[in-house]
Amino acid sequence: AQTVTQSQPEMSVQEAETVTLSCTYDTSESDYYLFWYKQPPSRQMILVIRQEAYKQQNATENRFSVNFQKAAKSFSLKISDSQLGDAAMYFCAYSSYNQGGKLIFGQGTELSVKP
Amino acid sequence: DTAVSQTPKYLVTQMGNDKSIKCEQNLGHDTMYWYKQDSKKFLKIMFSYNNKELIINETVPNRFSPKSPDKAHLNLHINSLELGDSAVYFCASSQDNRGLSPLHFGNGTRLTVT
């Protein structure tokens, strides 16, 4: 069965600095998709970034980028120039055609941003 | 315009009662989901429907029954509520069930069973 692990329950970063959130996953599938979602205190789930496993190039979205290491089954999220609004719970998630489109989530990492 | 809307936002009820949560999406998506987020914030799939057809049923007690009258709506009915049902329930939708399409989530319903 596919699993997603986020080993950092909490992380902290100074405003304007860079922080990296870790995620590893386990799968025997060759074709799959990886996502990072953000959940601020408002409870809303917001898509941050996604990566298709067959693409070697790491995805980027403005200040957010990923380091996708397929062989190591690692998918970390880097947030550059951290802002107060980045404070939230971040979830790493896995999906594939064989999973019927459902997302399998990690445990989450609570990110705090210090002014 | 809210893309995925679920009601109510908060639901407080007593053990043994029956309650429903409604969900509607206006994105034209084919697939809808129900997720449960527990007190430790762990998110787990409960059900998914694709074009009104049940696709995923993840070992959820029979007390939980989803209903999809059309592909824009997926409601969740819970019978004989128990203390352990207290959680945040999220509805979500995606363009299809092939995995690439990101899920769009509603704002969640916080259910408290006393």
C-alpha cells in the first residue's frame, strides 16, 4: 500500500528566510503524482504545488519549489522569502490512476513564521 | 463564487442522532470525495463518486452513507452518531479520477458529538 510520511511535526522559520519541509513516500507504482497542500487556521485546503512523477524537472510556483528525488522517493517543499501568511499546516499527498484519484496524505507539518 | 460549498460549517449534536452534511460543486467536475480530518489533523479518504457512481469506500462504518443525486452534489448522512465521529469532514472535487487533477476542497464541516 502507498504511504506518505512527513517526519517533521513542526517547523519554524524567520520571516524572509528559506525553509524546507520534508516528505517521503512509499509506492511500487511507476506513474503517480505528488502534491503539497496548505491548511491555514481558516481550515481551507489550498493547493500549493504539484509534481508529475514522469517529469524530471522540479515544479516551481513563485516562492514555492520542490526537490523531487524519484529514486529516493523524496518530495520536499522549499519556501523562499517566507512571509507571515505562509504560517499553516502543510500536507504532502500522493495520487495515481490506480488510486482512483484519491489523495493519500502525510501527517502534516505545522509551519510557524517568526516576524 | 464558491467552487465547492458544504453546509453546515458547524454541527453540534448528541450521541445517537442522525445528521447530514451537504456538498455542492460548480466546477463541472466528474469526481467528488469525502475526507475525514481527525483531532491530530490527519486526513483520510472516506468515499469517492465518479459521475454519481461509487468508486471508493474506505472501510467506513455502515452508519455513514453517501448519496450523489447528480455529479454536482455529494451528501453525507450519518446515523446513530458516536463520540468518535467528532471530526472535521471535507468535501472535495476533481476533474476526473485519474490522479493528475488536483482536488478542490470545501471549507469543511466541524462535527461535534456530545
